[in-house]
Amino acid sequence: MRDTVYVLVFDGFADWQVALALSEVRRPGEWEVRTVGFSREPVTSMSGLQVLPDGSVDQLDLDAAALLILPGGHLWLPAQVDQVAALARRVHDAGAPVAAIDEGVLAVARAGLINRCRHTGNWASQIAREVPSYAGHEQYDANVLAVSDGGVTTASHLGSVEFAREVIHTLELYNASDREHWYRLFKHAIPPPWFPGVATEIVRAA
């Protein structure tokens, strides 16, 4: 049963880039969130939070994986990028989607997952510079902060809210209307009409 969302953690991972998405994943209580690291040793996020991985990347259960989330961070080693690229490829080949933000996009690019699907990132030249095998230039969309296509979600480091929205959509957490209300709330501070007091304000404005 695919009921587990895995998130990669490592020394220097950008915790805030995935925090909003993970909080929404856990809200319904139907999904298990598990962290995987390059080892079982504790890691410290870019914000200084210490995280003890639930397991290593080699222990990820492909049969249980509903989604793999790859955050960004500035301390990735080349060997680690190759390891994560292989992990992303395994998860995707097993039929589960992969969601990457910021430098995480480089791992899915290295895995060849975005050569033929619409994607975005920090900027197109970054992917081309860091991943010589990248062949998805024509599929790069510079007009969005996050996008999902072909079982892969990609996002700019500036698009954590959009990234969360794509994760919500991928896991079908809410219907289309509720997803739009959620996005308007977290992106533009526009509460949905069912929030306490909102209906009263609408009546007064009318």
C-alpha cells in the first residue's frame, strides 16, 4: 500500500522549502511521513534543526512510497547528488512521483526525469551548468514557480507555497476548489468564505 511520503534530509537541507507541504500531508492523518538520510546519523538543517533520519536512502520501501520529496540545500556533495539521482530514478520507475525544489531539481535532472516533461527550477542555465546530460531545455518553463508533469514536480527556491500546492494536488488531498482556496490563503492571505467571520464580512460588504 502506497501510504508513505519520504523526504530526504541531510546536513544543510533547506527545511522551510518543504515544511508547508509536509504539514498539509500530515493534516488528514492518512499519510505517514518518514525521513531518509545518507546514513542513520542525525543531521542539522539550514535553520539549525537537528533531525534523526528514520532510515537511510537504501532502506526506502518502494512498495510503500507514495511520494519522494527532495529539498534544496547548499551542502550537497557530488557523490550524494549521484546517490539521490539514483534514488529518484528508482522511486519514479517503481510508479511513485518525485517532488524536487531548488537544488533537488538537479538530482531529478541528473536522473533524466525532466528531459521530456514540463519543468522549472531556479533558472534554466543552472541545470545546464550543473548537469551536462540535461536535455530538457525546451521543456523548461520560466513562467511558473512550480509545476508537475510526468510524475515529477519541480519548483524554484522561491516557490515553496506553489511547491506545497503541487504536492497537495499530486496526493489528491483536497478537491480543485479547496486547493485554490488553500493557495489564495497561504499565498495572498485571502481566507476562504467558510472561515469564521468571513461570511459576516461578505454580507456587510454587500
